[in-house]
Amino acid sequence: MKRVLITGASSGMGLQLAKDYAADGWRVVACGRDRDKLLHALAGIEFESCIFDMQQVAEIHDAVAPLAPFDLVLLNAGNCEYMDDVRQFDAALFARVVQVNLLGTANCVSALVSRINKGGRLAVVSSSVSFLPLTRAEAYGASKAGLDYLVRTLAIDLAPHDIAVSLIRPGFVDTPLTQKNDFAMPGQVSPEQASLAIRRGLAKGKSEISFPFALITVLRLLSWLPHGLWRRLAQRMIRNNS
């Protein structure tokens, strides 16, 4: 039986992925910070729990040490906070987001990459925000852009060790995290749709998985504009929405 470890499995996309991989016959190791929350969320599903705070690297190493190796490690956990007034740049907010999304992921990689079977795969959830600089996303976008670079570099360096790497860049997924957003979210998909897109992409061995198609196509086209032109368009959109 194939084994998959999923971080952020207590809610949202991680929870749906854990349920779906279990239904597909995988042995699921579901990770979270709160054991009670994890057990409640996955009630009725056969899985192993792994409890740790991804900001505590020694804690992660200790938690995964007793576990058998994996065929797939799916690093999904993350956080989002927006910079509401850039004139009062919140360095503490910036640090919190980078600490969780980028450094927390790096902590997980340090503990888990050596526990992936040869022929296995490491998959990391980033975001479609990294296609373009977007308003209020100084912290979130920077953390995800850093993840993109990290994952693409890992793909090069892990290939000789027969470990594949996938970068996952979803658009808006209806989760507790995005439900806090106070703006329109075009192309929003359900956790079930997101899980299906991810599982299909990983099964096909894709190195990059971006969805939904229509939103990603628009973002790709806009990303090809000269930076100055996109900046003027973005500033105009801010004025129109203010």
C-alpha cells in the first residue's frame, strides 16, 4: 500500500486530500498542530496522525522519526495575512507569514525529504499569487514566490536521488483561510475540485500543477506584460475599487 504524508490536514484542502487519498486506497499520515482537531476532522477515516508545529524543526524531526518511509510527501500547510496599510509596513506580520509559509515548509523538508522512497515524490503547495505582484500581498506573495524558487531548485537537486518534485499553484479554493477574504475571488473552486486537480496532476507526474485553467490562463497572460504596464493597471484597479 502506498503511503502519503499530508500537512495541514485538519481543514480545507489538506483535509480533502487526506480523505480522498484514503478513499483511493493510500495509507494516509495526516499532520496538524492540534490532535483533537485532527481526529475530529478525519473521524471515520483510517489514518495515522502526526502532530507537530511546523515552526519547530526539532519537533518535526521527533514526530516523523518513528514513521515508515513515504511514496508521497505533500506539504500543504500555510497561512495568509494581508498588508492593509503599506505606509505602516508591518514587519511583524511579514515575518509571521514568511515564517509559516516558507521557513515552515523548509523545516518540513529537512525532516521528511530523507524519508521519501526512491521513485517517490515531494509536492509543495504554493499559490497562483506568485504569477503577479498583487495589492496587499507583500507578505503572502513574497512567501509563495520564495516557495516557487525553493521547489524548483529541489527538483533539480533531488532528481539524481530518484525523487520527483511537484510545485502546486492553486487559485482561490473555498477554505476557512479564503473565507476571511474581503474581496472578489474569481474562479473559486471547492476543496473537492482542488483535490481532484492535485491528485490527477501528481498521478501524471506533473512537475507543476496550476488550476483552475481559466484563471491561470489570465494570470499567465497578464504576467507577460511589461512590469510598468501591469503596475499602472493594478493601480487603476485599486483606484476604481476605493
